[in-house]
Amino acid sequence: MGEQRTAVTVARGDGIGPEIMDATLRVLEAAGASLDIEEISIGEPACAAGDPAGISSSAVDSLRRTKVFLKAPSSTPQGGGFKSLKVTVRKMFGMYANVRRCVAYAPFVPTQHPGMDVVFVREVEEDLYAGVEHRQTDEVVQCLRLLTRSGCERIVRYAFEYARRNGRTTVSAFSKDDILKLTDGLFHRVFDEVAAEYPDIEAEHALLDTGAVRLVADPTSFDVVVLPSLYGDLLSDVAAQLAGSVGLVYSVTAGDDLAMFEAIHGSAPRRAGQDKANPSGLLLGAVEMLVHLGQVEVATTVHDAWLRTIEDGVRTYDIVDHGHPVDPVGTAAFADAVVERLGERPQHLPSVAHRDEEPLRIVPTQHPRAVKVQVGVDVFVNWDAGTPADLAGLLRAQESEGLRLEMVTSRGQKVWPDGAPETLTGDHWRCRFSASGAPVSDGEVVGLYGRLVDAGLAPIKTEGLFTFDGVPGFSKGQGQ
């Protein structure tokens, strides 16, 4: 009987994707990886074939069947078109944890930070990457930033479990909760709660700007960094370049059922078809895929050969040391060099001892529901017929005994009452009506909405103002 092969789903992507995938698969085959590859088409080709989401039902079936996805970069249209395929697949299959390890390979890859080895763990299902956006007026567009307690807890706990499993000593978190007091405030609060359960691991929190400055100045001072999606995406790219090149860093995105392995860089269409792209990020992602599949010996063989290739000065254009010029090799030649070194071990860089381990599975803590009471409503209106005081006069005429106009803001800054005349305003206003006594009923909100429509002030949207166990669950206008 033939050797049992493991089914994996592979997408060659577009741009440089097909070239680096060809190189990666050639190395895996030469190393003896036991894979049964199911190829799918995603992104622009799938969209052109009639799948507006950029992924077909047959591709989804393959992912559901194999539960392992080796993905080359695919282009995401800017400002329109289909949604990012990575975001779509992550959310479709509940893959919430993205891990990116940024390692310096000094002195063989140029870097100002020898010894750097930082792991970024970022949440990738929510935050701004949920992609919930609206154009509300001629002047204003909005994006809803959605964070959940369970989402924050899962990613923070994943980071601590990763650190414990991999012998890491410190987990750091960055947030901007001096400004974003509810969203980033929730992330910071959950981080502190979870950190208390891991006394063997040092935990630290920094404001995002402070943490970013520290990261750029001395990335060697960090070990594991856990972040919401947008912050993690940006800072891990910065860290990858600090380590040596974005082309060297892989990405693993995991959930309870499916895992995706890829490079962190994009499809680089300008480099497509030129045999220049560095396949290292995708190849190292494939190494992690082999570990995930239990093919640890092959994973170690490929990783050691790659390290030896780097030591021997074989370099693609993105990691050429201009102080010691060496002619760069192309994508295919780099893969050839790795294949030639299969079975060899690095002589200077540490060999990576991969282990066969079960995937991390995180179950969020169940919390009792808070007592939720509505105490007002924010009504957003599109209006450009006068001053803030003029608008307030129209709004106050629609008050009821239970709902009184408290303030009007523009772009988050209070402009009535007692607004500054210098404040720039536009055609988008938040009008806060607060309870004058008892909790607000749904009927009172509906009644207010109707009166505003009759007065020619049709709301763009409304947001209920609630307390949770007596604590306000809403921000106040700046300047209040």
C-alpha cells in the first residue's frame, strides 16, 4: 500500500503568488512531505468567474474538508470590489488568532537589531477589520469598531498559552485607552484580568504610541505582543522589516477547526512574473503547516535547510546586504538552493526544534449578564441649514417629558451648549437626548424619531444609551 497522504487546500493566488507557491511546493516535495494537494482558485479569478465574494462554494467545501489552507498572496481591490479573502476566510471559519514571528538572522540578513525574536499575536475577526462602513452624509463616512469581551479574552488567553508552551517569559499588550476608553478600555481590562491567571509570565501594558516607539527603538525588549487586529497588522509588518525583511515572515491564522498558513506580505503585482520574489515567508508558513499536520521531521529538515541557505549567503533582492554586495538570486534559484541543502543543518544560526503538539483551543469564560437600562438616545442627523444653536432650537422643540436634549456634537466635539465658535462643523450631527427621570422606554424613542421626521430632521441612525450594572456604556462628547 502507498503512503498515507494528508489532504491540504492550496491557493496559488495572483501577482507573485504562483511563483512563490511553485517554489514552496517544490521544496516540500523534495523534502518528502506527505501531502495530497487540493488546489482552489480565489480572489480576482474567482470573482471574474462569477463568485462576487472571490471564493467559490467548491473552494469552501475543500477548506471545510481538509481544514488546512496553504495560501499564496492574492490581491484585494482598494476602495471597492470584493472583500479581503483573508478576512473572509478567517471569519467564515472562526479563525481568530493570527501569529507572526519576527526573527533577526544576523549577521546573515542585514538588521540593526541582532537578537530580535518577537511574536505578535493578534485578533483577526473583529476590530475595524470587521469592515462595517457607511457613508452617512455628503461629508461623512463612518467605520464601526467592534470589540467583544469574548473576542478580547480568547486572543489574550491564546497569547499567554502560546508564551507558556513556547518558553516565553513576557506578554505585552498595547492599546490606546486614554482616547478609546470603551473599546481599547475593554481590551486593556481583559488583558489585566487574564494576566492575573498566569503568575509565571510577566505581563505589561503600554499605550499604543509608547509601545510602538519602544518597538522601533529596541524590538529585542519584547517577547510576545498581543494586539487587536489593526494595531497588530501594522506593527507586525514594521517589526518584520526591522528584523530584516517582510519577505521572511510567515503568518499562521488558527481557530478551533481550520488553520491557514501564508506569508505576511501582499501579492506585489509589480514584481509578478519577474522571478524576483522571496519565497521564504510562504515556505516558513508551510513549515508551520507541516508541524500542524504532525510531519515534524520533514518540517525540521526544511527549516534547517532554509537556515543553511541563508547562512551560505543565498539571497533574494529584498535581503541583499549593500555593504557586502552579493548578486541576488531569483525565486526559483532560491528554492533550488534550499533543495540542495536538504539534510544539512545550520552551522551558526540555531536549529529550530519543532515539536508535535496539539493546536491551542481556547474557551472564553462565561460571565453573568449585567443589568442593562436605557437612559437616553443619540440621534444622528444630516443637516446644514444653520448654526449649532439653530439646530438645537429645532431639536428642543421635539423634546418630550421623558427625553430632553442634553448636547449636540460635531465630529465628537460638543458644539452646543457652550460650544466654541472656532470649532469646525459640517453636515453630520450627534444629538443626545437623555432621560429626565425614569428609564427610557422603546415607545419614547420611537415617538422622538417620528417627531424628528415630521420636523424635517430624519435621523441617519440612532444609538441607544445604556448603563450596565449602573455604569455608563457610552462616551461623552469632547469638550463636555
